[in-house]
Amino acid sequence: MSMPDTEERIDPEFVLTAYRNGYFPMAASRSGPISWYSPDPRAIIPLGEFRVSRSLRRTVRQGMFDIRIDTDVPRVIRSCAERDETWISEEIVRVYSLLHSMGYVHTVEAWHGVVLAGGLYGVSIGGAFFGESMFSVKTDASKVALVHLVERLKARGFLLLDTQYINEHLLQFGAREIPRRRYLELLSRALGTQTRFVD
């Protein structure tokens, strides 16, 4: 697949083709140009090795957050962008909102009463879920959303949870890096799996 260096306005179908070939877009800033990435190594969370601390399990059991799916996709994406430096531009918000309307982008949201306390969003194609970003305005909200994401992926027969890059936050859940070649093998297998994130 031939990838352009930058795109100011991107087409949803092109984005899906990129994901199917191991690439994803990131903007240089909130209003900057978009570039395409396929890192080597690539970070994933093996679904069978997902780790949850005892304290987080207790928080999940307490049910302090109401978990909802896809109630306000643009708001979740914009909330993920609310930081000093972000790769989520308005063009990213636009195209991922379109991808949601096409059935490919989904959110897992942690609500505390009427407050959107945290959540995450990502792209779902076949048996692969490409995690894009997460945010939290209340302690553990995004972590609880991640636990629910993994439970959903396991229950629905997903094979791959791609986190793109690794960081200290993801390491605690069992994230690890694998060579891009191995990632593309796992991706090919996942894309051939018939499953759905929502009914």
C-alpha cells in the first residue's frame, strides 16, 4: 500500500484501507497535517493476558460508573484531545465520527451520574480492535472503560487489541511490543474473523 506523507483531509474508506494494512493516522497537532504510521515494534494487549489489579477489580465491582457504548462519539474523541499536546485534530474528529456512522468506530464510556467521567474510542474491523485514545476526569474511569472493552472483545470473539505504541499506563494491563511482521500476521488472522462490536 502506498501511503502519502501527509493529508489535510482524509477519506474514511482510505482510513479503513490503512488500518487493514497496518497503518494509522496521527495529526502533528490540533490543526496540523496528518501523517501515517506503522511502528516497528507494534504494541498490543494480548486478550488472554490482560491484567487487572485487585484495587481496580474492586472499583469495577462497586459499579460507581455506568458503562455505555457509543452514546456520544465526537465528545469522547474531543475529550481525548483535551491535553497540552495532542495528535487528535478536528479532521481526525470529523473522519472518525463518519467512521462511527459507517459502523467502524466505537466508544466505551464511563459515566458518573450525568458526567462523562472517562472513556476510550477505537476502530473495529473484523476481529481486530484498534485502540486510539482514552481520557479520564475521575480516578479510574478510563481504566474501568478498558476493563469493559476487553470483556466485550473476549465475549464477542475478537482476536487482536492493538494499542499502537506502549507506555507505562498500558504496561500495567499486560501490553507488550511485538515485531511488525508478527503484528501483520496477527492482523491478517483477525481481519478474517467474523464478529461485531455491537449488534
